Amino acid sequence: MSIYSYHAVSIRGEEVPLERYKGKTLLIVNTASKCGLTPQFTGLQELYDKFKDQNFEILGFPSNQFANQDPGSDEEISEFCQLNYGVSFPMFQKIDVNGASAHPLFQYLSEQAPGILGSKAIKWNFTKFLIDAEGHPIKRYAPKTTPDKIEADILKQLQ
């Protein structure tokens, strides 16, 4: 099993089989537009710009599950990310990342890459998952782990 078994809907409404990203190192992030951590979009975009030509992608999944910090429509979220942070990496429709209605991809990621002390629940916005080129989650990063702190791990995967 890998992330390639899953589909997601892009923020523009296109059904996307995740096998589209086969052979690429991925960073999958649950995002929010009105969070204290929202400025991490800047660092994420910097990582994307730096490595996108080396088989690297960032996949952003907005979620409103944490303190109602992404209440807008998919169109509003997309516009916000592009206007305020120049986000050009793929963004997907708003989803739940925890609970019975959690997107199957995030159920899988939570199982395969548990957090501190084995916790499976996503604790907050901007939890990040590093995925190897075979589609397997290899590491989960806490929400406060800034994108620049992940760069060395990304480089190891790209070699």
C-alpha cells in the first residue's frame, strides 16, 4: 500500500489520482489561511521553488478542523494563497484530517507516520508528511516545524 492508492480533488475541482506523483518525493501538508502558522506558506513555497525541478512536489490540503481557521470556500482559499504567498504548488479541496470524516489519505498518513508518543491524530494545522519516491510516508513533522528545518531530509530523498 502507498499513497498512490488514493485520489483527491484539486482546489479547482479536478479528480487527481495520487499516482500522478509516482517517482517524486512529496511533502503533504494540511494548511489553514487564518492560523498563526499560516506564514509557513512562504517557506513551503521557497522549498517548492528550490526543488520542484528535482522530482519534488508539495501537496497542500486546507482543513477547517482546528479552531475554524480556514472557513472560506476553496476559491477563496486558492485566491488567498496565491495573492498573499505566491503559492504555486498543488492545492486540494478543503478536507477533514481527523475523525470519521477524515480524508482516506490522511487516515493512511496518520497510521503510517504517527506523531510523538505514537499519536495518530493530527494535532494542528501545518502538520507535514514527507513521502518517498515510492509513495511511502517516511516522517511526520509537527506543525511548528518550519519548512527550512525539513530541507535536509528532502535533500536525502532527492539523492
